[in-house]
Amino acid sequence: MTALISTISSTTTDNSQSSLEAAAQKACASLVNHYSDPIHHHTNDGDDVNELEHFHDEDSSLPCLPPVCEFWYRKLLEVGSSGLAICNESDTRIPLAITRELLYCYESIIRPVLIDSAISINGVVKVIQHYEVLLAYFVRNATEHNVSTTTASCDYIDGVVKNLDKAHICNNNIENSSSDELLQIGGIIYGISQDISHWMSKTMPSDDINATNKTKDKVFPCLLRLVGYCVTLLSSSQGIMDVNNKSDVIAFKEALSIATVICVPFVGDGTFKSGKFSIGTLMDWILESSKDDTKICNPMSIAAALKYCSPSPYSVMDDSDLMSSSSFMQRPVIDWSARSANFIAPWSDCLSFRAAAAVLKQIHTASVIGLPSRMNVHDGNEHSSTDILPLLQSISRHVGVQVITSTVRAYFYARLSYPSNSVSNVSDVASKPVGSYIPLVRRIGDETREIENQKPDVDTSDLTKEHNRFRVSAATLIFCAVLSQHSTFKACDSALSDVIPVALTLLDDVQSFHQGLGAAIILSAIESLSPFEPDTPTPAFVAKFNPFLTSAFETAIQHSGREEASLITAICFAQSKWIHYLSTLSQHPNCIVPQATANALARKATADMMHRVINQAQFGGRDGNDERIAGMLVAGINPLLALLANLPDAASIEITRVGLSALLPLIGWCGSSLESHAIHISSM
């Protein structure tokens, strides 16, 4: 209490602090000084910390301000009213201007406390919590009037933006141009993205995992809400932003893209109010808009296998009734709910999920209102907190798939900068203090490679590290969600040039789960090309990465061993889709992939998978072996055999011997489980 009285006294006697900027800086410095006192480093101090922890979104009532925050709240309102020459303290221009100045203090005053501070961990948590709740009061005041006067059907942020433009235009006290303001706010979002990565790798001095996670669960929601306040200010800047100014538009899009990348790993697939997701969910997202003839049934089911193949070209089997009436034929042959097929996000809890979901809605509204390609302002307002897929797709349509994918790639390789043109070459990126820019994985066969010039606290060579898993989660979820939202072939081709390197990095990792994620991203890339006509030019990534993709798939299947069925099935399915796509391209004149090469690749891939089936069959049906074999037959071998059966040459006869060696024992497989029956039917 003594520290509080001293702070208040020094402030009230200092007549030089008349400007709003100076008052905001002094308020932030006062919070840091106050909560850096050792008396506040314990959880049983006078503040209601639990109430601050459970404040999560705009629908919640704000917690009571602690005395030091309440003092600065009133002081800033007083200075803001006099500085803006506004007599009515309820005017929304005042809290908006104060919010802007407080956020501008993040980089110089608050962030050093988070990154490198002598204050204890509990003190750091209290600083960021009370800084955020002070901002929350001003943001709520800036939007409260609009919420009460708009109709019930309007989204919360809709009313916010309508008066933010007015407030920004009328605020003559702020002299910054629109471009400078966009860059400054975007820079804050970028800084928060780096701070989240820093805290992902942070451990408590006692190395207590529970204490570490508990502390992070307090910090991350606050940082996410700060991103939301920045997005609110970005929306306000659109009142004077020149939409014809390319640099302004790019800066705005990149800032929203970085904010999206930060939030997505905390949300996951939106099903469990955490950051977790499954490969099965990714497959559902990818195949939702597929033009494949088998989309009427699950592509991992026996019904899809029957759709691919008939007993002979002269025999037509009417199996529509069979497929529609039999749940066995429609069910996937593998279980996507298996633990090995799920990505667990230890950094996300219910509070972080709600904060991130709320920010994504704000990003969506800002992108709709702020960009030239305006759509209905209420587009997407009906999304619930679990409708992550349509929300991400809508954001990508307004911001641009190319901007999103380039941001994700830069973030994945720790090369992110803002604005993107601030770093012109790789050597400049390597010298920036944001971590190594080399690939984040240990390549197969190169697990012991040492990485030079590596920061000891940011090991980007191992994807098992939490901060690197965060990047993997962001890349996988965003790529699988947004790639289908391109508008032209040129845009799609440019986006895939950023996507494929990330997918290859994951596919070439030593961990099978990351290989499965890489396969899912590649599958998403292939499906994104399906809407275009067959005579469309060959995508640029095919010429750049075709040999690497072919080799990566071959190596992944060879090293799959006795992994979980869901992972090997995803890899085989993506490989079969890739070969089908190459076969289609090879039929066009001037294609860089000759038809003979594509056919030979199909034969080799089929034979390789047959050999894997033979090796798996030696162990019988125990330990999930039957499910692995069924997945390889349905998702990988059967589609490729259907492709080879329609080729005009007779070279496919080469795989007959190995095919019969693999399939004949499976037809006589002993077992009464559903997986065994699936093997019997798919083998035949």
C-alpha cells in the first residue's frame, strides 16, 4: 500500500504530465513499478487475481479494478478529456484514444518485462494481467454505446467499427498518418507473436511442469486479448486509410494474417474448446469440397474402393443399394479417434480457446470492413465459437490466400517480419533475434546433426519442443482450411509455392505423426487444384518439387514400420492422390512430367506398398496390424490399381507377381473382426 500511495502522490504533484501520451507511459511504468514490488509476488495479496483470470470475452462482466488501476483509469480519462477538448466524458473518442496510447506503450514498457526482466514470474503475470484489464475498461467504454444502440442481430464488433471510424477521423490530437499507425499497430501484433513463442519455451526456475503450465494459462489469454485490442484499432484506422495505397493495404492484410496465425493453434479444430485436432478432422475439411466421384461416400471406406474398381470393363456392378444400406461398407477402415492420430496442445485451455475464438471473429469483421473487396458486413457473424473452418475460410477470402500462406510459411521457419518488405534477404533474416530460420525438423537419417549458431532457448531443430509444435499446429490447421478459397489459378499457384515446402519439411520428419500432417497438407494442396479445368497450365510447384515429393513419399512409407494405422493410411492416401494428379497432368501436351514417367511411378508406388503389406502380414492381425493393412489397401493400393487398369500399355503386368503374393494370403486371412472382413473384401 505504501508503494501505491507513493505512486499516486508523485503523479498528482507532477504538473508536466499533461499530454495523453505521457500520461499513458507513466501509467504503464507505474503498473510495472507497483507489481514488481516483492509484496505482490504471492497469490494471496490484496487483489482479486482469480477474478482477473476468469475474465475472458466481451460477454463477461469486467472485474473490479484494483486501486492502482482505478487511479490510472480516472487519471487517463481526465487527461484525455482535456487533451481532446471534449467536455462529454462519455464520448467514445476519449477511451479509443487512450486505448491507442496504452497499446503503444506495450513495446517500450510492458514487453521488456515479459521477455527479459528481473521481476519474479508472479510479478510478471500480475503486470500483464492488470495492464490488460485496464485496457479492457477503455475498450469496453469505446464500444458500450454502440452495443446498446445496435439491433440484437448485429454482431458485437459490428457496432464497434461503425463509431471507430468516426472517432479516428475526429481525433485531431493524433498526428500520425494512416500508414504510420498501421505499421505501429501491426508491429505490436508482430511483437506479441514473438512473445507468445518466447513463453512457449519458457520454464519456471523450479522446472515444475504444472507450475509452468499454470503460469502460461494466465499469460496467454491476456496476450490474445491484447491482439484483439490491436485488431480493434486496425479497424478504426480504416476511416482514413487509402484503399488504393498498395502499401497500406498490404500492411493491413499482413497484420491480420499474423493475428490469425497466433490465434489458430489455441483454437484447434474448435471441437473440444482446446487447441487439439485430429488428422480425421483435417481429412474432413479437405474432402468437403472435393469433386471426386467418391465424395458420396467416405474415401477411406470399402464403398469407395468398390466405386474405384469393377470386376472387369465389361461387368457393371450395381452396388448403390449395398453401399447405402450397409454401415459396414460406409464406415472408415481406420479409427481417426486413436490417440496417435490426435494433436494435443498443452498450451491451450478453455480461457485461451475463448479468447482466441473471439479475436478470430474480430479479425473476420475487420477484414470484411477494411478491405476493398467489401462484402456484407454481417457475413460470418452467425459463426459460433466452434465454426472454425468457415471462419478461417472467410478470413482468407478477404485477406487473400496468398498473404495468409506466405505469413504461415515465414512463421513456420521463424522468418516472420513485419512488414514483410522490411527484410530483403535471408542473411538479414538470420541476423534477426527471432530464432533460427532453418527447417524445424530432424530429417530422416540425420537425427544427430548439430545446428550451429543456435540460440540455446529457441531450439527450432526439434519439433517436439512446445514452441515448434505451436508453429506446426498453425501451419497444418490454416493450410488445410484455407487452400480451397483461392479465386484464380494464379493465386492458387502462388499460394502452393509457400505451402509445399512446409509440407515436405513435415513429411521428411522422423516422427510419423508429423509425416501424417505433411501428407494431409499435400492432399489439401492437390484438392485445391480440382476446380480448375484440365487444360490449365501446369502449376509452378510441380516443376520445383516433383522429385522431392516423390522421394519424400517413398521414404515415409519405407520408414513407416508398425506405426498406427491412421498415419500410414494418410500417407498412402496422399501419395495415391499425388500420382493420380501427375497422371492427369502427363496427358497434356508440353507437360514437364511425361506420361511414361507418371505410369512408372504408379507401378513402383503400388509395388512398394504391396511389399509393405507382405511385411505387415507376417505378424498376423495382432497389435492393430489388420487395421494398418486395410488402410493401405483401401487408401493407397486400390486407387493406384484402378489407375493402372486403365492404362493402354501392358507394363502394369510387372506388379502381378508381387500383387498376388500380397493379396492371396489376405483373402484367406483368419479373423472375425470388422478389420479382418475389410481386408477380405478390399483384397478381392
